[in-house]
Amino acid sequence: MRHWRIELRRTAAAYAEETPVTLQDITITRNAPANVPADLLSWVAEIAALTRPDAVHWCDGSQAERDRLYDEMVAAGTFIRLNPARRPDSYLARSDPADVARVESRTFICSEREEDAGPTNNWAEPTAMKQTLTDLFSGAMRGRTMYVIPFTMGPLGGDITRLGVEITDSPYVVVSMRMMTRIGTPALDAIIAGAAWVPAAHTVGYPLVDADGNARPDVPWPCSDTKYITHFPETREIWSYGSGYGGNALLGKKCYALRIASVMARDEGWMAEHMLILKITSPAGREFHLTAAFPSACGKTNLAMLRPTIPGWKVETVGDDIAWMRPGPDGRLYAINPEAGFFGVAPGTSEETNPTCLHALRHDTIFTNTALTDDGDVWWEGLTAEPPAHLLDWQGNDWTPGCGRPAAHPNARFTVPAAQAESIAPDWESPTGVPIDVILFGGRRARNVPLISEAYDWEHGVFVGATVSSEQTAAAEGTVGALRRDPFAMLPFCGYNMADYWAHWLDMGAILGEAAPRIFQVNWFRKDGDGRWLWPGFGENSRPIEWALRRVAGEIGALDAISGRIPAPGDLNLDRLDISDDDLEALFALDPQAWAAEADLTEEYFAQFGERVPAALSRQLAGLRGRIAEAKGAE
Ligand code: OXD
Ligand code: MN
């Protein structure tokens, strides 16, 4: 991408010529902290010369800096301070109604070769995309402050931790990054000491002064109708234009920790996964660690803060969304949570569904697009059985029950430091990570997939991960009941060709050998013929997890079945659970005809990746067909 850097320098030089302002005059270097390495300084100078901010602020991550930004955002109308008696140090932001979620259609992997992005990503040619971005970024920060945020993904000091620097013109992004990652002086010190860093440039694309010098007023949530969330895997760069929202703008999260890190991990022999991390302690005091990948809307945050219903077991949270994993000195796979906060969906979170999460949100929380109560607190659908008699909805309009509109946006979010969860594991920030015993893959499947099954081996587990799917639930999303594949829950997050990613998983299995975690598939969402859930879910999900851990401990056997090994009768702990024998049988029913149809769909699905599908996965599909044929024969 060197040619593009030259382009940018030319653009920057043209700006410097065009006006009497020099790079030094816009205080890029003057107010930079001491000893900032030349490559970082020149990148900041280039972006500043391109975007033309009024000022450049290097974030130190301090409380004083945070307080000043919060005050400025309250004054600007970006933040509404919640009633401190009800929700201390907490704020509500209302986004532009057109900037409420990640925009997958505007997310690009700009690898040199299209086939390296693969059929599941949007691809754009890197030089052309850099030109588009250079044009869009030109003057984009006029009238604004440009913030430079050094950050670490993962606790400093560990082998898995990586550094980044985000440039943004959004103070909302700065304070959110302060919760979601570890920002400021310690990260910059690590860069000064020589650590590699990923550059991540972001602008909301709403300059306050146009190229002719005409000013316009700011708005509470500046953004642009044009949006680009772009990744350059070969040069490890991120550029994001036009959105202030979550995964589009907090570039440490999906952009770095998944899309760019998945490429780094492939090249360097580790794994960057869309997985929560749990620490689980048995009644006998044995500690296990588990990671789990679920497509969105499958209750991942609830599982990350699981309260087990089976006595004696303790579950603690290490991470709720992303796991970076690499083999440790003992050959086992170790995981860190690269993030420092939770950015979760608020609607549906309640004292019943996830009390631990709700308690974490009692103070020091940023809410985005929830409703506001008359006494200055937040509300969302599902928080209480009875909605308040009056609210301001997520757009600030009067709202009353029965008015026909949701009060909170369905993707309303909370941003909160992970340490505020009472379930947080004491060693969640261990720089060396936690050793993983079990990997779970889950989807939302009304049919076919049993409550829990164990993969026959790593290779079969990779097949299970590669074929994760959910049945579509709403006509708007496509054909109801059709399978939406979301391999490893990485569909929108894999920074390279998905089939190559499967090959990387197979390679990691070969490296880990006998020390590899055991892989299981779970499905909390199976229904009977009348559409009734067969499994109660939530805290009861501790039961199939207990079965998996007892398998790992070598305490119990299992039955070979079509989709994997399933519990033998009596082995799943059902003490004090009110479930009928018929429902239990239905939870594990494996219909060979239905599985044959599913195998055909898998073959079709694999076909889009052509020759790049690893032979091992084709072998696994043949193995599945063999087990189906055997089961048919036994009928
Ligand atoms: C998320 C997501 O926000 O997966 O974590 O979309
Ligand atoms: Mn996620």
C-alpha cells in the first residue's frame, strides 16, 4: 500500500500549499507527547493535513480528560445526563435515526486480490478504495477537534495483546473506546517502546466548515449518508467514514479485534474469534474455561453472565464477545478477552433474563438509543413487565404504551466497563490468558440440531463450526425457516476468504494435537411441532454445559449419533427440572431424512467456495452422509 501513502502525502502537501497553514501550525507535533515515534507522528500529521481539524488532541485516557469530554458532550446535546440519584455517572445518547447499527453492506475487505476476500465479504480494489477515502476524508474534520487514541487490545504485558491507534473526530467514540479498550498513556508508552500498532482512521464525515470557509452548526449526532467501513488486510489498516455508531466507529472491536486480527492470526499462528469466554468451577473446585461462538440474537450476553441453576457450580465472565487465542508454552490453547468493556443490546435485558448484566449497568454506563423515563432514567422493551405510563422514545418523542412504536430502538445499546459485572472472573485480565477446555458452537435451530452434542474430533468440530446456521425467523429477513449460514459466527467478521479461515482452524488443530479443546454444538432453541420451545434456556443451559465438562473430565461416556456424540440416558443432569420424557426425547431426536436434506444444503453451501474448501471438510460431509445412511438402515 506504499503507493497510497505517497498519494496521501501529495494530497497533504497540496493542502499545505493551498493555504498558509503548515503541519506544525495545526499543532500536530507541537502538542504531541514526548518521544512519539516518527511513523506515528507522520501518520497523525498526514491525516490531520488531509482532514483539516481545528485542533489535535492526544488522548491520555485520564479521568480529567473523560470528565471534560462528558461535559462538552452534555453541552453539545450529544449526551443527556441521567438522574444521578437513579443512575450515577450515566448518560444517554440518541443517534441519528439513519445511524443505528453496523452496516454490513458498506463494510469492505480491500485485499489486493478479490479471491482473498472470498464470496462472503464485500471486496473493493485497495488503490481505488484509498482514493475514494482520500477524497472523502479531505477536509472532513474542518471545524472539529481530531482525537488521537492510542489503545491496547488485551492487557498490556501478554504475548497475545496488540496495539492500535484510532484517530477520530467524535468525542463519543473517545469515551466509548475508553470503556471498550484500554486507551491512553500506557498504550502510547508501549508504542514508544517499539510495539507494532494498527492505524485506524475514523471520521463522522460531518465537517463544520466547508471548503469555501462557510460554517454550519453542529448537530447532536453528526454522521454522513455516505458510509464506508474499510479494512486493508495486507497493510493492517482500518478506515471508517460516515458513521458514529458502535461497530462502525469503535474500531478496536469488530474492525480490529476480528477482521484485521483474523488475518494477523492466520499469518502468525493464533486465532481471533467471535466468542465469549467463561470460567466455570465445579462443585469439587476444578476450574474449566470455555469459549462459545453464537450468531447474533442467540443470547450470547446472557450466556456470558450465566447464573447456573445446578447447585455447586460457579460461572464467571472473562469476555462477552471476542476471544484471541494462541497455544501456550504447555501446548494448550490460551484465550484473552481483547476488550475491556461490554457493548451489548439493551432490549430484552431484565432481572429475569440477565440480572448480572442489569446490575452492571447501575452506574457509569453510556446508553445509546434507549428510551428516557420522566424521572431521568432509561427504559427499554423487556426491562419491566409493565412499561411506564410515559416516556421519551429513542428519538426524543413522547411515547405512551400502545402507541404502536417501540420506545427503545431494537438495537439500543449499553456501553459499560467489564469490571462492573459482578460475575467478572478475578483473572479476566491475566496477560497470559486462560487455558481453554471446551469450545461451543451454537445457532438458533427449531429443528434437527440436538440440545448438545460433542464433535467426534477437532476436524469434525471444524465441520460443525463451518456449518453453523440459524433458521430465519421473520419474513423480512428472507424465507422463514430457510437456513442462514454463519460459520463460526464470523460471517460479517472474517477478514479473509472464509474457506481459508476453515483451513486455518484445521492447521491450529494439527498444532494443538491432543491438547486441543474439545468441541461441542449446542442448541437452546429447539421447538416442537406446535412451535413451543422444548428447553427453558437461560440458567438451565448450565446443565448441558455440565455434561460437556464431565465429558472433558472423563467422568462419563456418550452415544454416537448422526451429528456427534450425545448424552446417554441419565447422564444429563435434570435434577429439579420439570421436563417431560417426550420433550427430552424430542430435544435429541435426529431424523435421518431431515439430516440428509441438511447435508445436501451443506454441499450447496460449500460449492460457492469452490476449490478452496479444505479436503478435510468434504471428508467430514461424506462422514456425515455415512452416519445418516447407517441410521436409515437401522430404522
Ligand atoms: C455485536 C455483534 O454487536 O455481534 O457484538 O453484532
Ligand atoms: Mn458480537
